[in-house]
Amino acid sequence: MLAEKLQVPFHSVGNTTRGYAKRNFGLGIIEFQQYCLSHPEVDKKLDEYFSKMGHEMDGFVMDYRLGFHFIPEAFHVLLTVPDEITAHRVLAAKRNDEFTTTDYETILLELKTRNAKMRERFINQYSVDYEDKVNYNLVLDASKIDPFELVRKIKDSF
């Protein structure tokens, strides 16, 4: 929605990574993240790709957890949502194909585990914590604001 409002391209790091994992390794995103734990060169290759994209493009929106680190000159927004709400949203959006079940409690546990491992991986690999709010120009709780208001607040902030 933000990219549309700003009339710029949107790039989803998550979707690109999912496609890369499936095409190159035959893995879903959870298995791919596990693979990256023992193959940090794969993470680095992807981050180099997204960093290069961010530096070569002018005017875009990208959902990139490490954007603040690799594209520091950009405007960085952290949208926070408690895992409990995220689990409900995953079920409602029928995105549970990334998980081993359609059970809320199991999805919640898998989300928490996946996020903790990803955070640890990035801290170990790059010495950065994407949950540290000092890395962002704007932090919003996306569980309490509708998408239209989120877009307005972000747009009004830069």
C-alpha cells in the first residue's frame, strides 16, 4: 500500500528469498533458514543482492529486516506485532503453508522459534539486532493501527 501511495516499486525480500530457496534448494522458508545457520555464505549472497538493489535503485519500498544495516541512507520503519497476533494473521491469510500445521499454538511456537533463530543468526553473522529500535527512523505497533493509518503515518514521517 505504501509503495502504491508513493508510486514507487515494492520489493519483498521475504518473497524473493522464498522463491530463491525453492528454486535453488527445493526448500520452504523454515527449512531454508535452518540451512542458512550452517551455510552463512548463502545469507551473505542474498544480503549482497538486496544491498546492491537498494543502492542502485532510486525510490522504492522494501521489506528488509536488515535494511538499516545494508542500506543505511534509506528511511527505516519497524512495524511491530506480537507473535500471538501474527499467528492469528497467518491463519486468517491462509499462509500456514510455511508451517507444519494449521494449529494456532503450533504456529505460534514455530513463529517464536523461527524469529529467535533468525535474530540470533543476524547477531552472530553481522553483529546487528533488527529488534533494536535505535536502528529505525520510525517504530509503529502494527497490531493497533489499520493499514491505511500505517501508510499515512509512515508517509507523514519522512
